[in-house]
Amino acid sequence: MLMNAVSHPPLGHWLARIIASWWHGDSVLPAWLGLTPDGFEALLARHFPGLRLPEPPRLQRSPDPTRGMERDSLIELFLMHATLESPDDLWLARILADGSMGDDHLWQDLGLWSREDVSGLLRHGFAALANRNTRDMKWKKFFYKQLCEAEHLHLCQAPSCAICRDYDHCFGPET
């Protein structure tokens, strides 16, 4: 239903995947994808005009209130590199920041279908930031490395990585 209503591809296709996964509880995104209810409705109206979604299930995740400053820093990082110059910039920055709070790979936490999906989304909406990832570092690790470098810190690790089943793969030598 969402894919058939997309008005701005390719961004709308990625958003359709994110929304569908969130609606089914297959992402870490909080209520309304971390947007306000009005912001969520505006996103739907822009990318899926005329589409009315059924009410999402009541069991929605809540953002961790202790990580508000971290979320805000990620949003700021994304907005500094925003490409789209539209309301999409802020919506995507918030969605990506909330997805970065999850315990799995970013594409999984967002409810996307592959790492290529999140890479395409980042190249589309935050090209300057995505282009800085010249060593194909895992996205969350890369974002947190960017935040640490901005603070002139030399040791930095993405959150939740120690519990990830791919820890050794992500934190092994970069090739």
C-alpha cells in the first residue's frame, strides 16, 4: 500500500519500508517514528499523498530519556550535512538518530531491508556525511566516530555495540 502511494522516489521507497516495519513493530523507532504526530502526518502527506494509514498498534517503543543529549548530537550531525533542503532533512535526521539508539545494525533498527538501503538513504539525504565514510565503516560506528572527532576524542565506540553479535566483525581491522 505504501509503495504504491510514493510520490517522491527514491526517498519515498525507503520511507515506505521504514514506516511499514515500524507499524509492524519491526524497528526500534518510537511512536510516530520519533516525530510529532503532526510531523508524521506531514511526512505522510508529502510522500504518500491521500494515503490514510490505520492506527498503529498501541505497543510502541519509547525513546530512552537518558540519551536525549546523544540523540540531539546525532540530529545536529545529520542536519549539518543535510542535502535535501526541505522538511525531509529534519524528519530524516530525527528518524536516523532514533534508529541509531538501537542495539542492532542501523538498517535493521530502522526497519530497512539491507545495509544498501541505509547507505542509499544517507547518500541521498546527507551526501557530504555519507561521502566521508571512505572506508565503508558500519554506519553507527561511523556516526559516533564523527561525534567524537568533533569533540577531539580519540577513543570512541558506538552505543550498544558490545552486545551485538557482529561486534568482532565491526570492530576488527578496517579493510
